[in-house]
Amino acid sequence: MIYIIGMGLDSYKDISLRSLEILKKADKIYFENYTSLQQKPISQLEEYIGKPIVICNRDSVESEDFFFKEALDNVIVILVAGTPLFATTHIGLLVKGREMNIPVEVIHNASILNIYGCLGLYSYHHGKTVSIPYFTEDWRPLSFFNNILTNIKCGLHTLCLLDIKVDENRYMSVNEALNQILSIKNDVVNEKYKVFAVCRFGSPDQFIKYGTIEELIKINFGKPLHSLVIPAQMDTIEKELVEELYGNKL
Amino acid sequence: MIYIIGMGLDSYKDISLRSLEILKKADKIYFENYTSLQQKPISQLEEYIGKPIVICNRDSVESEDFFFKEALDNVIVILVAGTPLFATTHIGLLVKGREMNIPVEVIHNASILNIYGCLGLYSYHHGKTVSIPYFTEDWRPLSFFNNILTNIKCGLHTLCLLDIKVDENRYMSVNEALNQILSIKNDVVNEKYKVFAVCRFGSPDQFIKYGTIEELIKINFGKPLHSLVIPAQMDTIEKELVEELYGNKL
């Protein structure tokens, strides 16, 4: 049996009672830390449950055979920061489980998608989510930006996930993302465009700031993870809510 | 102090350790049951924490004053099935809290949005979410359907939330939703179009079925909550994953 358990956004305290029951009966516990980032160290959970947790890398999860061999006779848990299947990275585990007739159960949790609604924007007005990758000198993919422009044109807000490179300990900041965006010539998303910086969402030190790109780009937002929400034209109620919650009057 | 706590998708076991700590110190606990549905009775949580939970209706939550008066001297919890802010119904509580200088903290949890990625479809290929309302004889709003068609045209999948009327104990079934869709004349989403029925997502008796509308419309999917996902054209990898996980070959 394999359980893929979402750990939520901040610490081991975000796991559910159901997840805790599973961890108690687990024979082996793995922690996958390359698709997202847990704010607090995994050692806190190790201490809390009194069992060792093995950190595994992309290769070991993607080779999979590894887990399935063990899962024939053991209860295996794979812990994932946030919620497990959003990035579809782990959907291969479900497929393999079917093929090998080994049950794979997913325990969902909160993820960055929970930001929908929190900003005062209607969840129904969110369009396609995009990922902003680190540009290099000779690699500047612009499809994410075209998707943002299409969303704006259709009146839809865009949640932008920012690149993470765990091996290099690089997590794209709001500032880096905004610099990349400003480097793309266009008539819509310029210095005066107002966006939301969303930092450490769901943690006690969560910080959300709404302002023009030129304002936000100067702020030090602190530790990762950071995200951006680029709103399209808001309707009257959205404007009011955003102003009340994140406007300059507060 | 007010905490708005997401209960997740199935039972009290889906609350987090952090939520449990808050419930233990709470002076008064309310349960809001009209924006979503918890699969298991709230009495299970009452028994588990050994405290009474007051069920409150839309009026009492929306009048708000009620909670804020109590919150001046007490720790108040408002429990919400799923996750609190997705529907923006409760964002008024955040605004009021700011105005009255009473802290309002939100504890996020899994919600129907966690279906993204679970079907084998890329999360990034999901467009605008829609709600399908119950049609009446003289009220047949079609904006949801236009949004589905726009998503399809743009190559984006649509998560469709189905109407709930808690006071009348009516929760729209997949069958009712599909019947309403077929009643709308169009050349795209017809009997042969393949969609996903998503039933009791996140519960142990979760049931997901992929098939043509004419196939699905005949199936009894059991208890609420039901949702639909209407995919647009899938890419090669999505097709493979969907076939492996939900195709007829299994």
C-alpha cells in the first residue's frame, strides 16, 4: 500500500488527523521536496511522530520501482509539500499502482490554489495558471506571458507560480519574476500595472501586498515561496474588496 | 479572535493538527453548512473534541455582527466544509475584522479545486471554473455554458461546480447537470462528448467516471456532492494518462 500525503503549506501541524493515523502505521516514510517547499523543517514532523523520514530526490520518485517493490509488503508513505497531484508529477505513481495492482491513496491538502478567493477576487474569474521559469541568456520562453495576456484580454486573473530549483537552493522571488516580466516588451503589463505579491501563503508569516510593479519590485519580501497574482480588469465588488483588504487606505 | 477553519472534504479526520489545537482553546464553535457539504455528520467532530458545535445559517454568517460581538472577549471558530475562502462568501468576515480591529485567521484545507491534476489532465490546462445552477421554468441562465464553450475553444478544461440548496436538501447530481447541458442547443457538447463525473471527491467512497454524456447520464452516482469536469482537446500525454486511469481498458 502506498499513501501520497499532502503536507499543506507551513509545518507538520498542517497535516490532517487522517494523515497522522496513516503515518503511525507506516513502515517507511519518504519526503519529496523538489516540487514545492515546506516552510518548516521536516525534522519537526520526525520528532512529532518519532519515526525517521527519508528525503528523496526527483530521480528516486520518478523511477518509482523503488517504492512499489517496498509497497508489496509494507505501508509506504510519500509526503509532498502542499497537495500531491496538482503538479501531476506524481500521477505516474497512480498509473503504476494500477498496473501493479498496488493500492495508491492520495490525501489532499491545501495548496497555493487556495489563494483563489483570498485576495477579494472572485475564484470564478481566475483563468489559466502559469509558471514563470528562470530566464537564462539563451532561453527566454514567453508562453507564460502570452497566457497572462490572453487571461487579461478575457477578463481573467492569473495565478503565477514561480520557478524553484531545489538542488541549487534557488526559489524565484517576486522581484526576480517582476524583473523578468518588465524585460518583455508589451503595452499591457508595464511598471504602472497593479499586481499581488503573495509570499509564504498559508504560513503564520504570510505576506500579501498589492501595488504597482514599480512599487513592489523595490520591496524585500523575505523567504520563499513567493507567487504573483496578475489581475485582469476587476468588477465593482472585486475592486471594493481588494481596496478594503489590500488598498493603501489600510 | 476569529478563526475560519476549513474542514476538508470528508470527515473530522481531515482537519489539521493546527485546527485541532485551535478547537481545543475555542470558546464557541460554529459550523457553516450552506456553501458546501461535509460527507460525515458534524456530530462526529463534536464527540471527538467534546465540545458543542452550533450550526449556523446563511443569515447569521452574513449578518456577521453576531460573531464579532462575541469575538471581542472570546476565541470564536467558524468551521467551513472544504476550504473557507474559495467561494468568497466569507471574505466579508476578513473585511469586518479589519474594520473592527479583531484578528481573523484562516486555516486553509483541501477543496474541490484539488481535483486539478487528479484526472490526468494538466492543472495548467484548466480554465475558468463555472457553477451550474438549477434551471427553473422561467430561469435558464446560460452564462456558465458560454464559459464552458469559451474554455473548450481556448483548449482549456472546465471544472463545473453543481448547485446546492441546503435548505431544500437538494444537491445537483451529475445526471441533472448533464440533462440541463443537453437541453442547451449547440454543436459542441452533445451526447457523444466525453466528460468526467466526479462524485464525493476526497472521501473514501469517491467515484470518478470518464465517458460520453449519454453513457454517464444513465449511471446512478449515489450521494452528493457531485461535480463535472468538461475537458477540452487533450494533448498526447493527457490522453495517455486519462486512458490509463479512467479509460475503458481498465
